[in-house]
Amino acid sequence: MTESEKILNCIYEAIDEVNEQLPDGQKLEKSPDTVLLGQSGTLESIDLVNVLVATEDSLEEEFDAPISITDERAVAEKNSPFATIRTLSEFISKLLKENSD
């Protein structure tokens, strides 16, 4: 399994956790194109926070290292890394590369 597949699996595990608490009309699809944040997103801000925290937990288990995806760098990005599952995955990949250097 590639690193990007592992990252996506971690995000999807987090989505499974959060989907258990969401009503049927708000459940997230596990697809790279799923919108997490923005006008067409269905998540409340607390639900997005729950997805991000659960993703961090899953990443720590998978990669055996703590990683923070909700730091000031995420907010400083020109395009939000939280827009879609794909952008979140790419941002995490970038953080993992920086942590391994």
C-alpha cells in the first residue's frame, strides 16, 4: 500500500467514526472529491473538527508519529487544505514528508 493510500484510509476511518453520529442526509461519502469545507459542504464546523481529530489519531497509529493537521500552517495556506478529502490528503502527505526530513 502506498503512502497516499494509507493516508486516505486514515481519513476514511475518521469519516466512518463521524458518520456514525451524523443524520443520514449529512453523512460523508468516502471519495477524494468529497467536500469537507465550503459552500457545498454539509458538515457543521464541530463535525469537521471531529473528522480532523479522528484523522490525526488514525495517522498517529498508522505512521507511529504524532502529526498535527490543525496548526497555523493549515490556516495560512492560500487554498484551504480542508476543502476536500483530496486536498486534506495532499496536505497530510506534505506534512509527513517535512516530518521525515
